[in-house]
Amino acid sequence: MATIPFDIVGFDLDGTLIDTSGDLAAAVNYAIGTLGRASFPVEDIKPFVGKGARVMLERALAASGGYAAQQLEETLPVLLDYYQQNLAVHSVPYPGLVEAMESLSAAGVKLAICTNKAERFTLPLMRQIGLADRFAAIVGGDTVGVAKPDPAPIREMIARAGGGRAIFLGDTINDIAGARNAGIANIAVSFGFLDGPVEALEADAVIHHFDDLVPLLKGWPA
């Protein structure tokens, strides 16, 4: 039987493990609604995601009529407070994720998370979804003081998970470049919050569904 040649499989969170678009969109729309602006459909907000809450809000404000610096500074806490109170209303694991996680764990592979989302959102979200205990390490965007694509948080994720050969999955250039900068293999997911063609990420491999993950890892060169 083919084995998986990795000790750790690490994941980005938003757009990779969990489809958080519904709750992020609700927070964005609530925040810009306090300025009298019209709501965006969820699909329109997905390309705003991936580089943190501030950039997400900047993109939404720009697309809804522009903004002054003061508006951004005053509206960002509104967005964050709303989001913190509504982390898992609409957010769900991507199809096939839980089954893939179970297969990996059964094969003795440790699971880990490295996200640019702050710990105050990441940890409660994972607990509310019921998956927090499945991961040997969860590293947030503020855990080590820097975020991806800096390699430090991915290296911290590996260390906290016990060390060994690791591979990392993500949906943005920050994820793939972060893994590359940390010197580990990487996989892009095509179903995440992409802001361009998945091929542009130049990952080592691409999956289109979590059903593809375990067979891909079993065929990975040892």
C-alpha cells in the first residue's frame, strides 16, 4: 500500500480549509452599510479576501464609491467587532475536507493550520466549527509577529506540530510563497478565494476537490 511521505500536512484557513465567504461578506456589508453603502453579493466579495481584513475593507470601500483614510480607520473596528460576534453563521468546511483529514490522521500524518487571520478569530472559529481538536498546531497571523509570505509562521507551525517533513496547502500567493520561502512543498486549491488563475500561483501541484488530496500525497516523491 502506498504511504504518504509527509509527517505534517499544513493548511491555510480562509478559502482553503473553510469557506468563510458568507460570514466575511456579512461583516463587510454590515460595515459599509453603516456608511450608507449598498451590500455586495457574496461572490463579489470573494476577490476582496486573502490579504487581511484591512485590505478586504479597502477593496470594498473602493468598489462602493471610494473612501478617505479616516473612513477606513473608523469602519475597520466596526467590521472586526461584527465578525467576531458572527464567526461561524455561514462558514463550513469545503466538501471532502473532513474525510481527507480522517484519512490523513489514520495514516499517522499530523494536521496543522497556518493562517494570516488573527488568533482571536481563528481559534474561536475552529472551535465553533468543531475541528479545533483535529490539529496538532494552529498558528495565526499574529502568533509570531509576522504573517505569510514570511516563512516564520509556517516554520512555527511545523515546530509546534512536532517537526518533520511538511507540505502546505493554500489558495493565495501568500500561502504558496510562504511555503516556498520556508523550503517546503506546496499545493494550491482551485476552489478558494482566488484573485486570478490558480496556475498563476505556480504551486507544486493543484487540487480541485479534497477528494484529490490523499491520492496526490500518496503519489508524491518520497
